[in-house]
Amino acid sequence: MDRLIRLVTLFMSKKGVAFTYSLALGAWVAIFLFMSWALSIRFETNDDVVMLMISSGAYSGTPDYHLVFINVIYGLLLKGLYFILPGLEWYTILFSLFHIVSFSIILWVYSKRITTAFGQLLLLLLLLVLQAQFIVGFQFTTTAAIVACAGLSLYFERGKKVRFFGLFLFFIGSLIRFEAAMLCFGVYAPVMMFPLSGRIRSKRQLLNTVLILSVILILPILARVIDTQVYKHNPEWRYYVDYNRIRGALNDNPNFARLLNDNPTYSIADINDLQNLAYFIADPAILDLHVITQVKESLDIKPLSDKFQNVKTWICFYMDTIICILLLILLLIFERKATYRWGLLFSGLSFFMLLSWVSLNATVKERVFLSAITPLMLIMILMIVNYQKKCWRIVVLSVLYLLTLHTIVKQTVDMYAVKKEQSRLVIKQLDLIKSSIDCDFTPFGNSITLEGLNPFSITSTFTSLNAKMIGNGWMTEIPLNHRRMDSHLDFVEKPILIFMSKGSEPQIHNIQYCIKKNYQIDTVLEVIAEDELSEIIIIKKKTI
């Protein structure tokens, strides 16, 4: 036993590799390319696919910078690139480049602070697990998070040029997803407040730190203001942005789901129309901005005690991980000689408070959880490898650290299985569309698994179709859809075909019911095409 302890101690004290940035960058290029091939890189959700189609022109016929969730400044960059070289999928290419640069920077910066082979092994394991997750579920939120973390990590480097590049990276992350960048900043900021010594020695030092933290936020906030003003400049886009903000606050709100289940005679709006909203195919002519704003206000006035159920829900969902994090924090803050001890404590508190605040009126999705836990894990690894106590305690800390990573690994494995099925399914779905229709169609909910497509060839895939897709869900009321689909009446009048999964008939019947209620038109369904899993239908006026 003593010999085993000596061997473990020797391994933990063995000097690690001295990484130059060129070495870290070259290593990560190879890692990213291999993982993208081995794991078949795919988008996590349809959201990225639709934003890619907007930016490339596959959706409306010309490249556009109104990407809704991504800042218009970044959208203008993409629009310009698609105009100059339309044959390349710039949306995906830029994300890939940002992943490579960001992960290589984090590896370079942290490996210099982690001087042992053991610590560098833990760091590399964390980065490989995160990269695998982010490739299997390629997504703009997690991309923004890792870019923001890379920018913030350069805060610890000396030299103005390096820190300015860190500011630039954080700014890019905020353009891709402002909320994800701010979430990373909220978790990272407490550690940035404390110098390496673990305590602030003077008021001047405190003021300088606060000033630097404020400077980091200036450009992202200014870009956010510019984004808001661009949308406000056009009345159609201003209405859409307001509409989508409220719609998103309802669709992503657990309290809204309870409202639909518990209030069959809801007074503000018809419950059947609201069910269409819940299935991401709302009628914007009936559920206009005024109506959905009233619905949201009715949820906002609910007692805080009711909303705290949501906090309990997200904590229970990630209970194993949270227990490991709590134990890690408790063990590490009791080590007086460990660096960033108080920073870790406040970062841990910030992690729980931010996600609990999000959960009050929204679902803490896996991508949101990953955006928050990534900077916290990076902070923890710095403390684990600098822990001053006995060998067996470092082993205990490392085991807890690996158990925390286990959650991300499990998510990755589960998502990989889903992505393999989606990649197979989307080919059959597109073949059904190509062979059957040559007019506008809309997917019912997430019936078309666009995220199963190769992210480097989505534009060419859609331009080859003989039919135009009209998005719903967060595309409801978007100016790009005007005069294409403005209400459910268009299903009957134009007509617009509906692509849906088999078994969705009850929800389609609800649309028929609402058309009868709102427009006094009796309808029937006609199947245009079908296979064993999907069908394309048309809603027609009922004839006598």
C-alpha cells in the first residue's frame, strides 16, 4: 500500500509538457478534425440549421443578416462571406474555427499554470469530453460559451496584446449568444476578482480589477444595443422581435405547460389556440402580440413559491453532478494555501444562483447547464492540482472531478445515439419531399430532423429541393414569412402542405378545430404522400 501511494505521489509530482501556443493549436486542429469525422459532427437542434439557411440565402433566396438569436454584426459578417464565396458553408466553418482557436487557447493558458503531468491529464480529459459533447451537439450557445471562456482565460496572461485578444474573443462569444457569454462571465468573474495570492491587498487593486471587469462588458453591451436598434429601425422586424421574445418566454416556460393542463377554461385566450402555440405552430393572426403578452403577464404574477418548484426541478435533474460539485467546493475551500479559494466559493454560488434564476421562468436545458459548468470546471481543476494536502485527498478530489465529468459523458453518449438515428431519418424525409411536392410546405413541430443533415452542406441540400420550406415555431411572424404564411387560413386558401410524423393527428385535428372556430370553415385532411414514419398532408375545405 505504501509503495502504491509513493507511485501515485510520484506521478502527481511529475513535470508536465511545456505547451507553446503553436503546439496547442496544432494538437487541437488534429483533435477537432478526428472527432468531427469519428463522431459525425451534427447540429444539436433545428435552430442552427434555420439560422444557417437565413444567412446563406437558402431560406429566402438571398443572404440575410437577421439571424434573430445571433447579433446582426455577426450576421453581416456571414452575409458578406456568403456573397463573396457562396459555395462554402460559412456558418459551420466559422464555428469550427472558433472551436479550434478557443480550445487551443484554454489548453495553452491552463497548461502553463498546471505544471504537473497529472494536472495536465485532468485538463486534457476535461477539454476532450467538452469537445466531444460540443461536436455531437454542435450549437451556437455552447460555441459562444467556449469562445467566451477562452477570452476570459487570457485575462490571466501578461501582456496587453494577449489581453486585448481576450477581449476580442469574449466580444465574439457575446455576438454569437449574448446570454451564454454573460453566463460564463457571471461564473468566471469571482475568480477574476481575486489575484493569485487569494486576497485583494488594497483598494486600488480592487478598483483596477473592477475597472477591467467593466471594460470586458462594454463592447458586448454596446453590440447588444446596436442589435436592438437595427431591429427597431424596421417596424416589421421590431414587431417580430417583440413577438418572438414573448413567444419564447412562453414556449420555454414550465409554468406555461402547467397552465395548459390545469386551466381548460382559460379566460385570456382559447386553450386550443394556446395548444397550437405549445406545439410550435401558432396562428399569429389569432394569438397576436397583445394576446400572448397578456398570457405571459398572467404567468409573471404567479407567486414566487410556485416558481420555486422549477428550481427544485433543475436541481433534481442534475442532482448527482451538483452533489459532486458541492463536495469539491467544500473540500477545496478548506485548504488555506490553495489559490483562488474564495474565488471558487463565490463562483460556485454564482453558478447555482444564475441557473436557479434562469429556472424560475425557463427550462435549464443541457446547453445552458454546459455553458455554466464549463468555466466552473476550469476553475476547479486549477485548485485540484495546486492542492497542498495529502496524496489520498487529492485522489478523492480527482474521483469527484471525474464523477462530475461523467454527467457530460453520459449526455454525449445519449446524444450520439440520437444523432445517428436523425442522420438516417432525415435522408428518408427529404426523399419523401422531393418525390411528392413542388410547393410550399411547413414542418409540424420538429417533425423534420434538419439537425441530422451534414452541417457543411445544408445550403446545397435545400437549394436542390423542388419545394420551399416555411418555418414556424420561432419563425412565426418573421418578416421573411410575410405573404407566405400569415395565418392558419393560408393552410386552406393557398394551400400550404404540412409535413408531420405519424401519430400527430390529434394535434392536426386541433388546428382544424381552430380553423372552424376562428374562420368558420369546415375542413378535411388529405394525405399527399407517406411512408412508414412520416406523411405530408393538406387541409382542404370540406365540400358538400
